[in-house]
Amino acid sequence: MAIQSPIWRSPVTSSDRLLLEIQRAIVEGDIPAGSKISEPELARRFSVSRAPLREALARLERCHLIERTPNAGARVVTLSLAGLLSLYQLREELEGLACRLAAENMDDAEIAELSALLEAHLASQRVREGESYYQEEGDLDFHYRIILGSKNSYLINILCDELYFLVRMYRVQLGMNGPRVSRAFDEHKAIINAIANRDGELADLLMRRHIGASRKNIELKLLNAGS
């Protein structure tokens, strides 16, 4: 059984549920990147009191979706070229390692489930026609499943709790479409094959190359948006 990230997958308290609602709103752009956080406005929008809202905002700050500036208050993080490069440098290193460990530690059933997940992604009309490759969060996310497959609790904590939603914010708002869709799917397939063959070195290399290609795709979109 793969280790599961406990912080956001199974909301228990009202604060947990509120955290998930605001996370998704930020990740999907319903609360725009760079926008100022207004506690009264959010309290009205989500019909909550200020206490659970402040707890949720503190947790959002820990997962890097919100930034606080002295004398300026809190804002949603801005999707920037500098932020992308810093985040994806770290992501390449850590997810490459996660992929290497997954090749060593995932059992055959987990690898079969990962392959089935990828085939389900391919069955999506948008993926087949090269329109877009949007993955839901958590267990429906190819990268998330590989990170859990590493069976390294510290790595899972960093990638699935601390950085996961910031990575998703870049992926969702500046995600894949056009030719990158089919290439990304083929890269995922090659990564699964390397894991299934227990070739950790190749799995590590392929994941790093895959994330590097995704970074370049998002970087181009950011540059075009700024031109």
C-alpha cells in the first residue's frame, strides 16, 4: 500500500474543507494570481467566520500559495518566470529522485494501476485530439502517484504537501495544449516502462527530461504573455 499524504486528501474539520475550497480556487484562477487577500471578502464568499479563515490562510502560506509582505498584507502568489525556474529546478531534482525510488519500491499492482491511470487519461477526448492534458489532483494525478510510490515520507511531505498546489497552479493555469499534449503523454508512458523494468536510473533521467520540457513549455507561455 502506498503512503498517502494526510494533509489535504481527507478533510475532517471545517477548516480542512475551507482550505481545500480556497486552494482549488487559487489553483484554477478563480482567485486570481497576484490578487490581494481580503479576509472580509473571503469570509463572505465562503460563509465562514474569521477564525477558521485565518487558519486556512496560514496553511496556504505554508504551501506557498499566499505571500505576506510587511506593511502590504497578503497576496496570492504571482506566476512569474523567476518563480517558475526556481520551483522547477527543485521539482526536477526531487521528482527525478522520487521516480528512481518508485522503480525500486512500487509493487507490480501499483505499477499496473499507474499504467491504467495513464490509459484513462488517453481515453479523454481532449488528450486524444491533442487539445489539452488536464489531470485532476491527488490519486488521479500521474506525478502524485509516482511520488507516493517512492515510499519516502520526507520526499512525499515536500512534494505532496508543501509544493504540490503551487506546482498545480502553474500546470493548470499555464498547462499543456497543442503538440505538447501527445509528447507529454508519450513521456509518461516511457517513464512507466522504466519503472516497470525496475530501471531507476532511466526512470530518474526520463522524469527530469519530462519536467524540463514542461518548464520550457510554461516558460514560453509566460514570455508570450509578457510581450
